[in-house]
Amino acid sequence: MLDEWSFLGFLTPPLFVPVLVALLLFWGVRRVMSHFGLYRFLWQPVLADIAIFTLLLWAVLILSGALPAGGQT
């Protein structure tokens, strides 16, 4: 079972750090997309934001080794 982490006296879930890393990456991607006007090509920009954040969180979890990579049995 996953244990909670103590951060400055507060108990945080183990997913806290990967979510923060993904959030920082997401803010950067969103800033670049806004700068180049890529949101005007999207039908639902909010759904695209959710999808981008989900993919970034998945990538952070895979690269950190928290999730098993595909194809391993």
C-alpha cells in the first residue's frame, strides 16, 4: 500500500509531486499554445487542456517509474 508523505508537517498523497510536475509542464505548453494562437483551431479548448494535462501526467508517471511501461508481462 502507498504511504503518505510528510511535507512541511502536512501529509500528502504520493501522487502530489507528479501532479505538480505535470501542472508546471502544462502551464508551459498552454502558454506556448496561446502565444502561437493554436487554440483557435480547436473546437473545445477546455477538452484539449484536459487531454494535454492527462497525457503530461501519464508521461511523468511513466518516466518516473511509478507506472509499468507497456508490453511488459
